[in-house]
Amino acid sequence: MIIQLQNSEEEVMWRIFDTYWESLFLTSFNIVKNRSSAEDIVQETLITIWDKRLELAIQHSLKAYLFSVVRYASYKEWRRIFIEKGETIDQLEIAVSESLIDNLIYKDLRAQINKVVESLPIRCKEVYILSREKQLSHKEISQLMNISTKTVENQLTKALRILRKSLANVPLATVLFQFLK
């Protein structure tokens, strides 16, 4: 998807918008607690991605990059709103501590997911990585791996089942799986 974006394929931008807008909005809204600000942050992020598509140096996943940009912009906006309201430094420190704890929980879950992904059978792991990290469609994966789209679907279903089972006892795993669907 990144290469198609850098090749100025407009339809890819619409696919990115359709795929990520709601999740990006919820991420931003959970930080800034303001619908209008969250919408603006997501729109500005997507516009900036399109405007700077030729300069993008995304190393891993477009999804991770988008969420990082939105989180950063949201925290920046949240801090501006917080200071504008005249909140004290103590209140700011408490709020920042809570968001850092959330970030640590996320990182821990991410590490657990990576560990499970590494233990998947080879084909299953390849399909999962191409789908979830490289953002390829089932059709693109089937062509790349020279397998049927049904096999891609089966391998992805298997990977997600293993991940769900492995994370069943982990708090917040169901929230995280909203992003893994």
C-alpha cells in the first residue's frame, strides 16, 4: 500500500481513509476528548500523508505510522487544550502518568502478540505479516505467495484464532483485537 501511495494512486488514499478513519478518530478522541479536534487531527494527518507521500520513509507498517502520527498530534492538542483551560502542572502530571501507563500496557500486549506471531507455523506467519503489517489484500498475498485466496483466508483465520487463544487471559486483549480484525 505504501508503494501505491507513493505512486500517487488516489484510490489507495481512499482505501486508507476507509480502512483507518474510524480507528484513528477513536484513538484521537480518547486522548483529546473533543469530537471536533479529533476529526481535525485525523483529517490533517491524512491530508499530510497524501501531500508528503513522495517523502514518506515508512519502515514498517503504514497502520503503525498513522497511529503514531495521530497519537502525537492528539497529545500535542490535548496539552494545548489542557494549558488553555489553566490546569495546574500537578493535574497535567497525573494525566500524563495515566496515558504512560496505557502506553506501557499497549507495548506489553504488542510484545506478547509479536511473540505469538513468531511461534506461528511458517506459512501462517507469512500470511499474517503480509496482511496485518504490510497491509496487503488477500488477492495480493495469494499472488505473491502463489496460493489461492481461500488458503490466505484460512491461514489468516488460523493465525487470529491462535492469537485470540494466546491472549484470552490478557486484560484489554478484546480491545486490541478491534485493531487486529
